[in-house]
Amino acid sequence: PEPLGASRPIERPPTASPSPDARRTLIPEAPLSLVDYQDRIQSLMQRGALHEALELGNQCATRLPREGECELMLGMLYARLNDNRTSVAHYQRFLEYAPSTHPSRPTVVRILDEANAPSSASGRQVKPETFADMMEAGNTAVRAEKFPEAVAAYRNALAMKPDSLGTKLELGLALLKLQPGTPADHKEAVKLLENVTWKKSGIRRAWMGLEVAYTLTGNKAKAERAHERAMLMSPRNATNPARAQEMIKKLTP
């Protein structure tokens, strides 16, 4: 037996280690990117969880103010929930925030037109983008060296007029200027520029672009031939008929 008055050690209860769920709540979740929001909202919509998707959409608009994609998703979600008035408001903000080359702009303008709603939150009417609008947007983007925007604009223009050689030419050249360009970009440029030269062989810019496109796709022989065709149309050869005739002989199969 312990003697009276002897001190006893203090017993402490064993410390329990936090559960995995508790540990997860202690680690702050990284902010979602726009792509994260788009993926999660799309997944929720496919499952029919519209209210959960709406909560994420509103969070997207709060965390990423003036981001057109958030407003576009909210417009679609409120439309699915039959709240047309709120849907229109978000579609209007989408048109104000999204770039002029966004592929969904014509569709949203049409939706608002059918709803007899102004095309912007400020009450301004936005006309649907025409072929000329898209070409001008592409040309402006090229001058500003914003080649991804130029490609998007020229694609929209080509969708409106699939047989336009001028659009194929500009899109093909813009694809070659993407940094970094992908093999798919380069192959598409070859296809577009070849189509231009087949239909109209006298466009020097098309041959110059083909020289670059063939080089990027590893076709050295075709690149050299395209170079010769481009040189044949150079201003120097226009004033030297003898040299031009000699180059034509080389190009003849």
C-alpha cells in the first residue's frame, strides 16, 4: 500500500490522433480555377443536380468577377430552372465581359433577341456578329499579335462562309503564328493553304505560308517547291521575264 500523503503521478488521457476526415478539414482547399468550375458544373448538370451546380456557378462569378464564362454558365443554369428573368441578366453580362471572338456570342444574342431583351445589362443592343465583323476582329487581333483570338475569329468567319478562300488563307497563316503551335495546328494550316493554292494558284502569301507549314510538318521537298512558287511571284521576277521563265521550267514536272 502507498504511504499516506505520497504524491501520485497525474494521469493524462491518451491523445487521440485526428481522423483522416478531420485532417482534411484542417487543410485549406485550394481555390478552384475556371476550368475546375466548368468541369464540376458540367458534371453536376449531367447528373441533374442543378441547385448544386447553381451554387458553384454563383461562387464562380463571385471569385472571378467579370469572367464571361461564369455568366454564361449561370445564364444556362437559370434557364434550365425556368428563371428566365435572371437567366437574361446573366446572358447580358456575358456579352459585356466576353471577347468579341467568343463562339457563343451569336447564340446568346439570338436568345436575347427571341426574349425581346436588350443585348447588354446597360440596355444597349448588340447586333449579331456578321461575317465581316468576324473578319475584322481577326484582322485586328493579327495586327495586335493576339493570334489565338485571330484564329477564333477566323474560325467563326469560316463557319459562316465555308468556301471563302480569303478566310482559309488568313486562318492558315494565323495558325502558323500560334506560340507554341501544335502538330495539329500545322497540319490544319497545310490543308487550308493547299486548298487555297489549288483553287487560286497566284496568291503569293499562300505559297509563303505553305513553305513554313511544310517545313513544320517535316516535308522538306514540298517546302522547297512552295518556296520556288513564292519566289516566282516576287516583285523582282516580275521585272525579269527571263529569270521567271527559267524558274517556271524548274517547276514543270
